[in-house]
Amino acid sequence: MLLPRFIAHRGYAAVAPENTLSAIKAAAEAGISWIELEVQLLADGTPIVWHDAHMARCSNSRAFLQEITLEEAQRFDVGGWFSADFNGERIATLKEVLGLVNTLDLGLILELKVSTARNPIRLTEQVIPLLHDSLPKERLIVASMNQDALYRARHLAPELNLGIRYDDKVPRVWRWDVERIGAACLIANWENLYPAIVEETQQMALDLICYTVNDPKAFKPWWKLGVNSVITDDPTLFKSFEPNFARRLKSEHALG
């Protein structure tokens, strides 16, 4: 699949509260063509876009997702912690997010975020049906660090582009994981990456996406080795390292 060079982390985490509708809109306004988000379930089974198992870091609540319903979750402010400009922002459901992403013509990496003691199969079975006809296949990657979630996703939707994500070092069995899941891309922590892995992904015609890259100068050698894309809090960090940065964003958005 055709991926852009830059993918905005959690919507556009550098300029708006992460994983919110405002962050998604900010990415589109900046001309970014693809974003990355995480999805989890609330106690009532509603898929919402959120990273942590609790709300303490990014809201005025300390509630755990597995203990609250959507009605309860949407009482809390998830924007004021970032800036007063976002006071009143509410947690976003996956359904709302998919509608907005489609309206804005963005590409999406959606991570099935399986927090400790949460059920990966239940999450996958609640999320995958919502993806049917929500976005074109070429503008959607479903990713996870949980192999059970990915395997279930493949069974439920054979046509999906899946991405295997590793939190720390890429294990020696990564090629077997890719083949078993039928993954379209490998998503790896660039600080724990080895050149040999980049070479092997190229031999396998497998897209390689690195996260979370916020140091363009340090990352520069990896482009030459063959990394396809980066997930970054702020794509504009790369502006001074990319002579045709604005033109690239514009062309990538048109392709997306």
C-alpha cells in the first residue's frame, strides 16, 4: 500500500490534546494525510479513542475505562489539561472518529490497544464491525501489539491491512508473526531497530513504520536504509530536513 512519509501521532499530539476530534482536525488543517490513534472499550462495550487504561493523565478524572460507561466518560473534560483553548473537549467514540476521518479524507492507523487484564478478543469483535465500509481499504491499517487481537481481526475481516507493532525490540520470530497474521506492515520502535530488519522488510516487500520519531537529525540515517514512514508527534519537525516538505505533504494528501 502507498504510505506517506509522515504520520501524525495520536491525531496531532504536538498541537492538540491527543486522541481527540480536535487533534484529528488539527492534522487535516496542517495538511497531514495520515494519523495514528488508539481504540479501547468502556465498561458498556463502547469503543472509544484513548491511549491509557485510565483517564488521569489526559482529563479531569481519575476513572478507569473498564469501570465507566460512555455516559459517564463524556462528563469529563479531556482537553483542558492540554490548553484552555480545548476546555470542554469530550472523549470521542470510534464511530465519531471514523466519520470525521472519512470526511477529512485522512488515512488512519488504528491500534487495538489491549491494556493489562483487558480482553483482546472482545475489543477486536467490538471494533472490526464498525470498520466495514467506514474507510477505503487503502486508507486504513489496523495495528496491535497483541497477536490474539490481530489474528482475530484477520479472521473477521480478511481484506484488512494489518500492522504488527512491537513495543521494545523486534523479536527474532517477527517474520513468522508477519506471515501468520498476513501483515502488511511492521511498526517498530526506531530506537530499538537494527539495519538487518530494515533490509529484510524490503526483501519481503513489507512496509516499515517507525515510532515515535521526534528527532529528525538522529533519525536521518534510517531513511537511507529504507524505512518507509514515521509516526511523529509533530511532522513539521522534519521541515528543515526536507527541502520539499510542503510539496511532499500536499502530494501525499492528494494521494491519500
